[in-house]
Amino acid sequence: MNFAKYFDTRLLAAAMIAAAPLSGCGDDGDAALPATYNFTNATGESSVVYGGQTFRHVLIQEMNGFVNGLSETIDGDAASPFGTAGRTAAELNSWFRFDDSAAERTFEFVTFGRQDSFDELASPRGLESKTAGNDSSTDHRDWNGGAFLGWNDTALLGADAGSNPTAFVDALIAAMDAQAVARAAGSQATAPDGSPLPVYTTAEGLDLRQLLEKFLRVSVTFSQGADDYLDDDVDGKGLLSDNLPSDGDPYRTLEHQWDEGFGYFGAPRDYGDYTDEEIAGRGGREDWQGRHDTNGDGQIDLITENVWGAASNAAKRDLGSATGTDFTAEVWEGFLRGRQILAESAEGPLSEAQLADLRAARDQARGTWERVIAATAIHYINDTLDDMSEFGTDAYSFATHAVHWAEMKGFALGLQFNPGSPLLPTFAQVHDLMRDQPVLEDAGDAAIAAYEQALLDARALMGTAYGFAQADLEAW
């Protein structure tokens, strides 16, 4: 992140996110923005609260950690319960359909933070209730009524997998359960060359772990952020919430809505103090690798001091850009500016000018957030193409190919959840080109060449929609 450079060169003008200029922002307007995402109310108490969003970041990471170690768990214990039908699904559902009675459950895989149990983050609300279609009052499409697009195959994961987002998650969980049973029985399929595969990789080349994690990150965190907390199409919700104190809470309702959107993006409160290398964990200061003990208490606060999800990918795409994108600075400035507008407003309805400024800041934050997801899907299109170029060589890895394809597909499925997405008109076409499973080494030269071209066509459609430079489409 080069926040100073971003302001100096006004990269916002070229961000291609259809945001109107922020009114009242003169040459010295940027200087008024705070350095960190810390805001207080009239009594000096912090008005920023979004523990529930961090709660769900942790749920996703806990699920992913369990699946990542499942092969070793089953292989190391012939009597492992996860070899019994239904047991792996039950474990995954203990996070997806979180039971309030499990609030004191200790984290198994997120072990680096000050908080080590769910009840230290927020009142428990699991992932299922926040998956697109299930918190439907603000959904811009009826995800449970046939509007969910992008998965058409009725054989791979079952006939219902493409019917709605929750059904897709359930299909992935069921497939994972079947893979675990097969592994315990010694009958899990191997790679075409006979080499063993992780329990979560199918013979068709689906990496179920990556599909599940990436889809949850877009169908929960991005969907909730983009189509609920940062949207403005439902009275009393998102940007149209009351700008009045919330009973017993330190914030106004509208402030809280904005903060919850920020929480789902996953940035620490001092995101602007990190370099891109530090956000991505790829260099810089040793104690800033994706997290930093900002308050010096010797612990990492999972809510305020850790980088989650899209906030990390923003830096990765900036580092891989050929043209010098600065997604991290763009989204950070958008979130800060919007929150500052709210902090400086008087109680009661925003003026027309204030609401216009807030919408412009929202367009910047939400639009850049989506561009990060799109750029990440493009990154994995390129990785998939690289994998396919290694067919027939010792360098080719079936398991790695499955990983890259699943990350591409999982992220790209999320691009339908933003009501302001420029990809909506061509979303279905992009996914028809991507298909629902990778084309593998034994498909034949003609089929391989056709799919490679299809992926290039999908990449081009995304590049046009988001205004990405060709050099970045190739570099990511």
C-alpha cells in the first residue's frame, strides 16, 4: 500500500468503479481523514463494533483448518470417527450451522490471537444464516428462488447443488463426507498417474476444500458487506439506516451498519500503516506479517489487529500488478472517508449532500472490494492455464491444478452478489466459459485447446467489465 502516493496522484479518478466525485473534497480535503479506523462517540467511547463479522471470519478459517488436516487425521487413526458416514459432515456443520450452545467452544486452528473462543468475539450467529439467500431482506436477487447462477452440473455434486448458495455449500460438505469415508476404507480415487490425493480432492479435479472456503468468503462476507450493510435499496437497512443512537450501544445504527461492512472486508484498524508486502505476509517488518500488536499488549486482537480474507488479497493483487494498481489504498480510503462522514454528522437524517458523499465513498470501497475478488479470480485463471501448459511433463501436478481451478471458480461465483457489479450482464457467460470442472490431461488436444481459449475469453470479459489493463490480466 502506498497511501501517500494514492492521494498525491488521485488514482481514484482511474479506479473505474463508477463513483461520483466526493463533494467538498478540495486540495486539502484528504488531510482531514484519520490515519486509523478508530472513531469515538460524544462520551469518548469507541463507536466501532463488528465482533460478529470477525466471528464469521474465524468460523471459515476453522472449517478450512479442519479440512486441511483431514487426510492426516484419517490416515493416522484407523478408528478415526471421520471415516464413518456423516461424521465429517457433522463436524463441518458444527461451524456452518453454529449452535449457540457452543459459544464457549475453543478455537482449534486460529490459535494466534488474544481471543481463543467464540464467546469472546460476539453473540454467536453462524455462517448459514448469513449466507446469501438466508438473510434475504436486502438481497438484490432471490438467491433461493432460482436467481443463483454459475453452477449448472447436476452430476458432480448432485442435482440440487446449483439451486441456491446454501445448497451449494451442503453439496460440498456431502462430497467431503463421502471422500472421507472412501479414504478410511482405502478406496479414495488417486490421481491419473496413480499418486495419492488429499481427501478433499476428487477424481474429477475438484478441490473441495478450496471451493468451500472461497465460496463462503464470497457468499457470506462479500454478500453481506456488498448487498446488506453497504447497500441503499431498503429503508432502514444499510446506508438508509437511522443515524440515531442505538439503545444501550455506543454507536448510531448507521455507523454500525458501515462498520459491519468494514468488518467483513477484513482489514485491521491500522491497515494504512502496513505495506502491501506486510499485508500479504511476503516481506517487510517481521512483526507486521498479516497481523501486528498495535496496542503493545503482547497479543493479537483478532478484531482489530489481524488481516482477514479480501483485505489480504487486495495486497497480493497489487504486488502482482504490471501497472501499479493500489487496491489497498483505494478501498481503505473509501472506508475511512465514509466513516468520517458519519462521525462528523449530526444525529438524525443525513443531508442530501452527506448521503451523496456517503454513497460515493461506498461505491469506492465496495467497488474496489469487488475488483479485488475479480482480480483474484483472474489470477487463478492464469494459474490454471499454467497448470494445463504442463500437461505431459513431470512438472504437472493434478492436485495443484485442482487447487487453482477451485480457487478460480469459488471466487468468481461471488461476483453476482454485489448489486452494483459491472459483471452482472455477462456473469452467466463467464461461468459457462469456466465450466463446473477443470479440463484434464486425458481430454484430448482439441478439448484442451478449446478450454484454454474459453478461459482466455472469460478473462477478457472480466477485464472489460472492470476496466483492467491487458498487462494486469496477463500479470496476475
